[in-house]
Amino acid sequence: MRYMFLVYSSEADMAAASPEDMLKLRAGHWAVLDETRKKGVFRAGEPLRPIATATTVRMRDGKPLILDGLFAETKEQLAGYYILDCANLDEAIEWAAKIPAACQGGEGCIEIRPIAEIPPR
Amino acid sequence: MRSPSAEFRATAELIFRSEHGRIIARLIRLSGSFDRAEEALQEGFAAALATWPAQGIPANPAAWITSVAYRKLIDSHRRSRVRRDKQIEFEYEILVAAADSAADDPPLFTFPDDRLRLIFTCCHPALNREAQVALTLRTLGGLTTAEIARAFLVPEPTLAQRLVRAKRKIQGARIPYQVPGADQIGARRAAVQEVIYLIFNEGYLATAGEALIRGELCDEAIRLARMLCEIDTPEPANLGLLALMLLHHSRREARIDDAGGLVTLEEQDRSRWDRAMIREGLDLVEQALRQGPPGPYLLQAAIAAVHAEAPTAAATDWRQIAALYGELAWLNPSPVVLLNRAVAIGLGEDLRRGLMLIEALSGLDNYHLYHAARADLLRRLDCRSAAAEAYRRALALVANQVERAFLERRLAAL
């Protein structure tokens, strides 16, 4: 089953991180990318651009209402994602534990969501 | 007098209840679905009630019911496959499909025990605690939804909804039906023990409502812990957990007076303690202590054992208890453990020193037993007005009506 791993971290903490911490963070992601590719479970995974680049579109009276920014202000923001093919939730939890969710000292978490099948026509 | 059929029904229900965990665990393994396993089990039970009165109860009732339920599973799988032709196959059906070919010769003579898988799935950390408790009682305990709802004082639809959500999560997120690997098992076993101990505590000291003890929950938790000792060996923490619950539960008759009031350990009639339960608990403590350094359950069991061995309250070895709480605080330095240690020091060595230790604790201001413990030491020191003040603060926080009545009696007796 494919699971999506939503990586949440605090952009403010990231901005304040030291170059060493940022290197460590990247090394952590590279380790997961390498290992998941080697094991053949990697399906996709990318970081997202900063929240300052986000745009929210909401339909109002049939017309798109366009807003600058995130649809909800939160302490931690979606910073990237992985899609991995795992046998079960335990295996997914093991991978999640390896994905860096924040730089040293910062808050952060990984949300695991099983991917559903597209219903038949 | 009960009719023979009612008599039979009672016997059958007793068998269903005690074999429920074993059968459902097997059926979940075979069907890959909690819901289909439950449906098949219901049909197996119904078949047993229809056949057994005439043919007699089979030698291995669990295998008999499982075998009938197994055939029902295969039938319904075939039917649903025809009905859902061209639809996406549900995941998780691999096992039934694999078992399909062996349909005429179900492998039931060797009846493997899948209960350990089941309890690890029910207590999986990806399920919330309430769901873990409800699922464990429903599947392994074989309690009905109505019984669980009554025991936890929640409306039956709420509890039913909780079970539906949990089963949906197991299926949808694919929580595995397996015993965790070596790197995981420690943490996961602790979660299983916590669930069982929570069930016991809910029964032992009901957090709300009018009855102080809901004995059926205690009995159920003990039954589950016994099962855990049987299927997950050798694991000293399981023995410690079972011992702890047995030693506490041995006092159940003496803890409540005829009017339903709480009787403190000190005032209990020790002749009403359940000696057989104490014996078993003490043996388990000894057995577990030989297996290595004690964990928190075993230390608490050892504390209960010191109480159990004291012929009278006055003869309690409080120094030994204080030392055990000291060890426990080393593993788990929670304010509640430190509070108990302070009380033991107060009673074993010096009331004033105990009181000083209690007053040095922080973070317990909203805990009624903190004020009750302080009040008790003040009462023994004959500081009546300070004791009364502390009892009043405990009374302002207590939720259980029986505990409230106890505190009120103490306050009135000052």
C-alpha cells in the first residue's frame, strides 16, 4: 500500500537554523531518499517552496476567490512530502521515524496518510 | 429452577465467552477482517446452539465453532466475489483466497493461537487509548458492546461508533496483524500492559459514578493478564502486572463496607482478604523477581505484597514500602509515586518528616489524594484545624461519591 508522508515543520525555526543544522537536515533527507530507492519503496518525494509563495483559491458565488498565503495559519507548515510503498502501517512508521521533520531543536512531525484507490467510473 | 435448555444455553455462553478471543483471533487471521470474522463467529455460535443440544458439546468446542465459522467465511467470500465481479478486489483478502483451495480440509486439528497478534493489533499505538480498550474488551474479552458501554458509563451508540472507527482505521491504514519485531516489541508490549492495567483501574477505583468498584472489569483485566502471561512468555513484566492486580483485587471484599462506603487499608478486616488470590500473587512476585531487575508493575506488586503479608495494619513494614517506592521513583519519578513514598516514610519513620516531604511536592495541587494524604498525616499529628482544612480541599476535588463519603466521615470525626 502506498502511504503519503506529510512533512510538517516550522518555517520560522528553519530560517533561524545554523548552516550546520541545515546540512544535517539535508543529509537526513538524502539518507531516506537513498535507502527508499535502494529498497524499491520510493514512489515520490519533494520539498515545497516556502509558505510566502502559497496562494489559496476558494470558490465564492461560482467565482474563484484568490488569496495570498495559506488557507490556515498554523504553528507548523507543510514543508514537503514523500510517497512510499509499504507493506503495512508499522513499516510506514519506521520510515517516518527516519524522515527529518525539523532542524535541531525545532518542532515538527510527519503525518502518515494511506493513499486511497481512485473509485471506478 | 431453570429449564434444561436454559441450563444448556448458560453452559454454551460460558464456553463462547472463554473461547471468544482464541476463535476470533483465528478468524481474523483467516479472513483479514475484524467485521467478517465477527459475522462468521456469530454464525458459528448460532450453529452451536442449534446442534449441540442434540449432539452434545464437542470435545474441542473452540475448534468446532471455528471450523463452522471458517466455512461460512469461505461461502460469503465466494458470494461477495460473484456480487462484486469486476469491482476492485478489497485488499487484505489474500488469506481467504489462499485458504480457499484447502476449503474441504480446514487446518483446525492443529489450532494455532493467534491471540498474541490480536492483542498487539488491538493495542496498536496508532489507535487512541479508548479505541484500544474497547477493541481489546470486545475481541479478546468477548464482552458485548452493551457490556463495555455500561462498564465505562458511555452510551452504547458512542461505544459502537468507537469500535467501528477503530476497525475502519485498522483496515484503511493497514495496521498489521502480527507480533511486532524485536526492535519494537518492548514499547508495544508496554502499551498492551497499559491497556490491561487501565481496564483494571477503571474497575478498581471507578473515576465516576456511584459504585466504587466495578468488579467485572477487574475480573476481566485479570483474565486478560493471565492470557498475556500464557501467550507472551517469558516476560517478567507480565507476571508483575498479573501479581499486582491479584494482590489489589484480593482486598475487594474488605474495601467496601455494608453501606457501600470505602474502608481504608488500615481499617480493613484482613480476614476478608482473598487468601488464594494473595498466595498466587505472592508466588508470581517471587517468580518474577528471580528473572531480573524489577520493572514498575513488579515493584508495585511487591509493595502490595508487603501489605498482604502484614497480619495487622500496625505490623505493616512501612520502611520496606518506603524503600520500594524509592526504587519505583528511580524508574518513574512522578509526583504521585513521590507522594506515596512520603506517606510511607511518614508512617514508617517520622510523621513530621513525611509531612515535610509531602509539602515539598509540587504539581499535585489539583489531586484530591494529595490533600487527603496531607490531611491524614496532620490528623495523626493531632493538628486538627490544619487537617480539617486539608480534608476540605480534598473534598472540593474528589469526583467519586464513595471516596467523598469517606473524606466527609474523616472530616466529621476530627
